[in-house]
Amino acid sequence: MKEIKPAILAVAVLVLFSQSARAREPEVRVRAILGYKFLRLDDYRFSHDTHPDDYFLPDSNIPGSAGTTCVGGRMGFLALGGGYQFPLSTSIPLYLGLDLGVLRGGKTDRHQNANDPRPAANAAFVRSNAVWGGFAAVAVSYHIDDFFIGAEAQFAGVVVEHGWDRYERFQSRWRKLDSMPSAGLKAGYSFSDADIEVSTQFGRAVTFGIQVAYKF
């Protein structure tokens, strides 16, 4: 009899929990997303040749004469996009969310040519960038009143490039999409017109995200 009472109590708690969850099902909404994502890129080190128009600089014909730049590692990006959320079940508050957007932020490494002795105002520069990209995510969430928790899979990509920076105009010489698939947990709180969401994901490295999703 002593073993039955805890089981009855556990069933009662689960029933109450389920009824509470169903009482405040979120509406199906289109979403506009504004957030911030912390991503981990590969480490890139670029050796720059001197620009052909700067042939008069010392050692201009030697590969790597203009110096090196580096980008990569952990960096933050502003996330801007849109999405849609709809129910997966008519009996429980289980929802599927789809998000898509662009990333802007990251890092730039820019410095004067290693073989250019001129004043900076007239000198040639080399540069590497990892400053923009995009993301797509799919999440399944279970709603408990105004709170929700679930799982999310994300594909993020950041464009990495290097080249010459001549008189404030960037000439790209090499470009690559650094892709970062990941998956993990997502949780948040739902207001009437917006959701606040946080996520922790695992892939190449641990990544984090926080965003506000305005609902229409």
C-alpha cells in the first residue's frame, strides 16, 4: 500500500501538469526575429601577396610579402530574420518552429602591408573578414503556460574572405563559407506579442543564442 500511494500521487501531478500545459496553448504566428548568436569558426591565417599595382614596393614579387592576417575562433553575430510556428498536435501543446535569417558582426583583421614603408594615409593594406552569413533552424517545443522548452537543430554559415584593402575599397581574392551545423536545447517565455528564447547547442563547439521573436 505504501508503494501505491506515491504512484497515485505521481499520476495526479502528471494529470495536473498536462491540464496546465493545455490551458495556455500559444497561437500559430508568423515571427520576426532579432537576436544575437555566439558561434565558433575555424581559425584562419592568410599569407598575402603584394597587389600587382604595388610592384614598386620592396620584395613585391615574393609570395606573402604583404604580411598575414587572421580571423576565426569564437565570435558574436547580430541575427535578423523571420519564421513560422504551427502545432504538431491537437491534443498537446507541441509546436514546430522554422526560422531563417542573416548574420552580421564577427571580426575583421586589417593592417598595412608589411613591406610598405609609406605613411598610412598613402599605404596599401591587406584584410581578412568574417563579418556576415546566414542561419536556418528548426525547433520542436512543448509549452507549459507561458514557458516552453524543447530541442533545436541549426545550420549557420559565415563567409570568410581575404584580399587587398586599397584606399578604403576591399578587393576580395579568396572566399569560403564556413558552415556550422549544431543541435541542442531551447527554452523561453511567451508574451502576448513576443517570445524571448535562449538556446545552447553542440556541434563543432558549444554555441549560444538569445533572441526576441515578435509575433504577427
